[in-house]
Amino acid sequence: MTIKTSHDEGDLLDKLGAFFDSKIQPKMKDIEKLLKKEIELGKLKPENLIDYDPDSSFSYISAFLRDKGVSAVMPSSRFLVDRVLKAMDLGHAPVVVEFGPAEGVMTRRILHSMPEDGVLLAIELNGDFVKSVKRIRDPRLRVVQGDVQDVEKHMARLGLPKADVLVSGIPFSFFDAEGRVRLLDKIDSCLKPAGRFVAYQVTTHLIPLLRRKFRDVDGFLELRNIPPHFVFTAKK
Ligand SMILES: C[S@@+](CC[C@H](N)C(=O)[O-])C[C@H]1O[C@@H](n2cnc3c(N)ncnc32)[C@H](O)[C@@H]1O
């Protein structure tokens, strides 16, 4: 397996610095202001920190502050989305399953790249994100509020055949060792014989498990994301 970095170091640091200054820093200032206001008012509790509003630029961070299952402080960057989309190779993938779409940055791009007669099942636990992703108007999209551990049930209930590609943004670190193996077994059983599983993760602990289960495993480190993510492609 090869782990490649996407840029040489100097170039990368410049780009990360510019990205941080232009995209993150202005938002941090606004978030700081909000926090200060909440502290002054003496009501700094997660449940009334910031109401979830899908149209607000704070929507994702609001969900992150309330729900530890959200795990990443920001949606995937376009660099990570590009990398994941490339790994998914969606040109001939009529049936796709997405774990943890959050607000749908990946979902929109998947729909853009997959066949016109395809179907995309997105499974999300967080109710606010479900409402958000349901606003995507595309007849190929099925959004289910539920746990990815029940993926087989969700697919059966919707009458879906086995998937060509399954992509996951959920942190496997949330599961214990047995839970990870169980979920990978389910993923395997939901995929067609030549299907592929793509996972974007902060850690590398999936590698040995993927190697045990899949014929071919490849990886890539995308640094231009907060936090940097590994993208693993596992082919059956
Ligand atoms: C790191 S975020 C995904 C980011 C998103 N796909 C993106 O590209 O911006 C993980 C998502 O998985 C969802 N999630 C976590 N555990 C889950 C589970 N067991 N079943 C379904 N969704 C889950 C969280 O609510 C969250 O939206």
C-alpha cells in the first residue's frame, strides 16, 4: 500500500496558511463573538449555544458542538471531496451508499458524478443534518435517519440491490474492535462482488482490517482538510 502526500511541504504549508487565513480565521472571530455573548448572558450550555439553522454559516459547527457523533469540526474541504470522489470512481456505479453525509458536501458531488439512472442511499444519525440533506432535490437520492449499523435493513426496506460503491465519513474510532469488524462485515455483504469501499478517516487503524477483508487496499493522505484525512480504497 502506498501513502502519498499531495504536495511538497513548502507549497503545502503556504497553501494551508492561506486557506486558514481566508476561510477559518474570519469564522473563528465570529464564533468567538458568539461565545462571548453567550458567556455574558450566562447561558453557555450546549443545547442553547447556537440553534441549528441550515442556512447559517455556523450550521455545521452548531451540530458539532451539540453532537459528539459529528466528530469533525468542519465539513470536508473541496480537496478531500475531490480525493474521495476520485477513489469512488462513480462512472459505472448505479448503486451507491453514503455513511454520514452531514450537510451533504460529498452527497452533492456524488450525485453530480454518478449515472443518471442511479440511486444514492445516504444514512445519517443526526436529525438536523437529515433535514439539511433532505433539501437536496434529486430523484436518485434516498435519505434515511438511522444508524449505519443497520445498513442492511435500510437497503432491504428500500428494495435496493447490492451497492457498487459504499463511502463512509463516520469515524470508525467510535466503535470498539468488535464493532469495527462487525461493521466491515456488513459493508462487505452490502457490496457487489466487484464493489469497493471508500473510507475517509483521521487515523490509520482501519488498514489491517481492510487488508484482511478486501483483495486490494490503497491509501492517500489529504493534508488540505481540517483535520487532515486518510482516504482508503478497498476493492472486493
Ligand atoms: C465526519 S462527519 C461526515 C462529514 C461529511 N460527510 C462531510 O464530508 O462533510 C461524520 C458524520 O457521520 C454521522 N454519524 C456518526 N455516527 C453515525 C452512525 N452510527 N450512523 C449514521 N451516521 C453517523 C455524524 O452525524 C456526522 O454527520
